[in-house]
Amino acid sequence: MNKIENIDALVLAGGKSSRMNFLDKALLKYDKNKTFLEKITQELDDFENLMVSINKNQNFLIPRGTIITDTIENAGPIEGIYQGLINTKSDFIFVTTCDMPNITKEFINFILQFISHDYDAVIIKDGKGKTYPLFGIYNKSALSTIERSIMDKNYRLQELLSELNVKYINLSNTTFDCQKLLRSIDTQEELKFNSIFMGNKPFVAICGAKNSGKTLLIEELLKHFNDAGFKVATIKFDSDYNLDGLDEELNRYKKSGAKGSLLFSKNSYILLKDRVNNNFFQYLNYFKDFDIILLEDFKHEPFPKIEILKESISLTPSCNPTNLLFYVSDSNKILEDKSLKSINLKDTISIFKEILKISNL
């Protein structure tokens, strides 16, 4: 793919991170292999030129690009944007911040469609009307206004935007998951949440040996979630289930060459499409407007999971321990073992409450 040459990218990484115990957010681990900055840089690899804004007290290596440094202390992100506009050789800079690691290349390319010399800035607005001045495009035409704000020691970005000619991009009519993409990781709890759920909508796998009661537990949890007003989805994989037999007419269409068919009635619909890849997270996107997704099994995947240890079936853990949240069991041996985090299998309300706590619902 051709590199983007008419606009430079700027990552703001100079914050104090006071709510993160003053750790450099850019260096926080996004997953086992990448830091926040490495993940974001990866999403920006189409840009020919990349700048990373830091403050005078920071000193770390960056994956690629150029480091620019604030000249005014305690001015906040407005100073980073100002330095980015001064240092860029292009007319525009695309700005993002190092504490939003869930942004994607597709989302960035969507924003870049709105680049225009007619505006000082192009800024995102979510479905609730919240604006994101640290994710968008800034034109060099904004330089004089930004400089005046800094000289007046008015560092508030929302006030800056009120003085600029801004194009607001409302995401309410798009399919982008704003809550995920624009989630800012500001605290240790938010970092833990992002790590457990891999930046996605909360999803929890209910695992266990065959006949351990996975479906029964999910049914009980669904009752609790529904009673509490949450919108819940379920996902199950069954290698032996023949989806072609769901409906005779749909199956006839598929045999005739249709790659997708939809059957709907007044209250529901069934969509059958050929499976073209093994990316589980694309299936999560079908439930972007849900609060949480409960998975049945998936015990070998490194997903957030609850494992059932049932006395009459097996008390030996068999699931991939990565991201194990806790065990549920009917065995006193398991429940009394202080080295294991466990909840009584019969106490489904406590299991439900623990899921709420872990998923920040």
C-alpha cells in the first residue's frame, strides 16, 4: 500500500499519568508482545511520517518516527499539538493519544476521508455528543489560534475548539464501535479490563468438562442479567452441528451458489454466510450493541473464562489457564482451598455479581 504523504501522524505521549501511578502510558503492555505505543504505531504504519510528542522529563525509545518535545511545562496536550504543527512539513497532522490503544487502521482511514483545507480541525463526536479533541485532524491554519491560547495560558482544548472552524464527524450513523475504539486507559482498573477482554466488549467463556453443567449455568446467568436490565448475547461453537439443515429453502439457495442467505419473520431472523476466516473477534462484532457476551466452552482459547469443577464429573482443571477469572464448584475441597479463587456453583447470584465487577458493568 502507498504511504500517506499529505498528512503526518502525531502520537501524544507526554501526559503525567497521575491516575496510572505516574507510569508512562506509552510503555504499558497492550498484550504479551506489544506496548501501547507499539500497537498504535502499528495502526499508523501507512503514514510516511510519524511524530511522538513527549515532555522534557521522559526518555524512551520509539518504534519508528521522530520525537518532539514540549517546550512549555504543564501546558497539557495543546502544547503537543502545537509542537506537532510546527514540526510537520505537511499542511495537516492526524492526532491521537497513547492511551487509546484500541484504535484501528480502518477507523483512522475513515477519519482521513474528511481532510479539508476548509477546516482548522476535523474532530470525532460519538453517538452521545461527546467530542474527542485528541483524536482527529488539525490544519496548520489553526496554529495562530493555538499559539494565542498558549500565550494566554488557556490550555483547555474544548475552549480551543470553540475558536476554531471545526468539522465534527458524528459516528452515530456509522458501524464503528466508539466505546471500544475511543476507550481511554487512564487507571490501573481500566488497564486490567483492557487486558482481560483484549480491548473488546466484555465476553466471558463458561468452560468445563463434558456434562459439567455449562448450559445450565449460562441459563441461570442469563436470568440474572435480564432481570438487571442488561442486554446479553451467547455464542457457542459445535463442530458437529450442520447449519445447512436449518432451513430447506436456504440450503437450496446455498447449493445453487449463494454465499449468504437471510430468512426473517416478524420477530427474528436467521443469516447464513460462508465462513471465510477463523477470526473469532469478527463474531463479537455482531453484538456491538450488547452489554456482554457469554460463550459456551472455548476452553482451549486464551479468553476470559470461568471453569466449572463438578464433584461428580471432574475436579481437575482442564482449561487453558490464560485469563482464568475464577472457578465455580460444588466441591468443598475446591471451595475451601485458599489458593484457588472459587464460588459455589449453586450461588449463581454471586457468580453474576463477580462477572459484573470484573467487566465493569
